[in-house]
Amino acid sequence: MDLLLKKKDNWRIRLKNMEIPISIKNDSFLLHCLDKIISGQRINLSEGLKLYNTQSLPALCALANLIKKSRFGDSIFFNDNLHVNTTNKCVLACRFCAFRKGPRHSEAYELSVEEFIHKIVPFANNIDEIHSVGGLHPQWTVDHYSELYSKIKDTFPHIHVKSLTAVEIKHISTRSGISVLETLKILKKSGLNSIPGGGAEILVDSVRHRICRGKENSAEYLEIHGLAHSLGIPSNCTMLFGTVETVEERLIHLDKLRIQQDISSGFQCFVPYPFLPDKTRLPEAQLATTSEIVRIIAVSRLMLDNIPHIKAYRMNIGDHVASLCINSGADDIDGTVGHEEIMHEAGSKTRLDYDKTQLSKLIISSGQKPVKRNSIYTKFEEYTEIPKKIIKIPITY
Ligand code: SF4
């Protein structure tokens, strides 16, 4: 069980005592859902669909925001992190992916361990997390990643290593001729602290077959995360929407994550993000509107009662939409990031030069309270605005 969730498991009591916004009071179905959540019942798939399709988006957001406030008050979390990709070489060719290159492509690259370390050096004093994913390299085995994580830990002991998607872990285990469990044990021993969760796409195999044939199937994604959780490696989980899936399939995805979390309890955060089309090979993608992004954030807050954090991933959705999402159920906007390729190759224009002060301003201007967190949500610092300056105050939850 997530430590923070344990501490926060009286959020339903707080919710019961909170003032209900008038927009919710005027909607009998939203009141029904609120009552279910207060009493510990779950929003089922048909209720989730009805919520998603509600005419009153402001009321849906108000309900999701109420649940978020019952768990975290006005706090919106962010962290000090840096994204460094290991390689863009990939033996797969998912149709939504703008990042991968064939191993012989002129823009294909792979970072040696030394080159990777060199990328961290300019940021090392200002970050406490490295977020690193990459393509499925045709040669690398578990030895390469093991050496990389050991070197990061030796050089920057204060930095948390959040790395690898489920399909990377599966690929590394296959390349190395060992099981996924054994792979994870070796990587954990070398310094892997958590798993970022990318690659879930939509956990419906008929959809995966159309957009990412050859990738791990839905059950494998969940199994790999479950194995990581069994070793005490926490992870996030994601959803890529706006490709070819139906709304019902988005909700099935949420339900599968909720079931897995009941089993293994290691998901810290759910990170939904819409498909970005630049340089991809998915012309039939429906694409997601801003309203759909906000609806997904809100419904995920209402359905995922056992995953504490919902992230408005600004690297994908941008600062304007993230500002809406943190008033619609999301409690996290990710971090300073510094460098990002996967979303920017696909068309993201989100700025990469935001520091803590600018992230704090984004959160404060949305009417909420900026709180810097560590990677596993156990240490917190509130950032408070005084005239022309943001100051930090350590806090505990
Ligand atoms: S999404 Fe990942 S596995 Fe798929 S092509 Fe891109 S890098 Fe490769």
C-alpha cells in the first residue's frame, strides 16, 4: 500500500464534510456519484461513461476538484527533474511514435554511459530525479542499463533514477535471456528506483494491434508493473488517448489499472496524455480536444480511487491546458524537465526552461498552492508567493 495513500485514507471523511458546490447539488447523477465515493463504492464503467459524456463539464470538473481537494487540499505537486533519453534507436515502429529512428537512420543516436552522465552534470545540483526512457536498442542487454544506473548512483547519489517503460523491460529481459523478474532485480540492485509508466497506450489489445503492433500486450504491461511493485519498485501508469480508441475503451483502460492497483498497490500516479500527430504515421487518429483532455482528467480522478495522484503532464498538454486540469482533479504537473524529446518531436511546444519559480507562478495563478515533492511523494516543500518573490517552506503531510 502506498505510504501516502495510507496516511490519506481518511479523505472520504473529509469529503463528506466539505461544502458541495452548487453545480453539483443541481445534478442528481453527480450527487449519486459523490455519495458512492464517500461511502467507499466505486464508479463503475457505465457510470464512468455517463460522467465522461455529461453536458455539464464545469460541474464534472467541480466534482473531480472536490475529490482532489479532499485528498490534497489546494496543493499541486511538482518536482525537480531532468529527462535524458538513452537512445532513439528502436526495433519497433509504433505508428504514433515520432521519437524512434531505425538503427541505421542518420538521426539515430545512442548515449554511452559517459555521455549520459555528461548530460546530467550541468543540472546535477538543481535536480533530484532523472527520468529516462528510450527505444528498444537492438544490442543492449541488462548489463548496459546496470552499468548506467550504477554510474549515475556513484556520481550523483542524491538523484532518484526513474527509468524504463514496460516494453523496454520486456525487451531487455529477452535480449539478456533472463526473466522479467530477474531483470528487474538486477536493475533495482544497480540503482533503478522507480518506473515512469510510459507505453500503456490503451490497454485493449485490438487497439494496440492497430497503433503499436509488436509491443507488449495489455496483460504483459500490467504484469510487468505488478512484478516491479512486488520488488518494492513503485511506478506510474499512463494512457495515450486520441488515436483510434473509443471512449468506452478509455474507461476500460482506467478499470484495468484500478484492478491491477488493487492487486499490487504500486502505482503512484496516473498520467493521461493525448496523441500528438507530428512526424507520426497515424492519419486516421481522431485527436483529442481540450475538453476531452479535461474530461479524462476529471473522470480518472473519480474512477481511480486507489491511485493517489493524477498528473496534468504539461510537456504534452502545455501550460494553458495544465492550468485547467489542476482545477479539474489533477494534483501534479510533473517537473522542471529541462530537456524533452518524445513529446516535442511529436509537436509539443511546451517551454523547457521553466524553473521552480515559474512552475510556482503557473500553479498560484490557477488558484492553487505549489508544493515541490520528491519522486515518491514522501518529502514536500511549499512554495509561497511574497511580493515579487517565491519562497519555500518545508511541510509534511
Ligand atoms: S513508442 Fe517506444 S517501442 Fe514504440 S516505436 Fe517508439 S520508442 Fe519504439
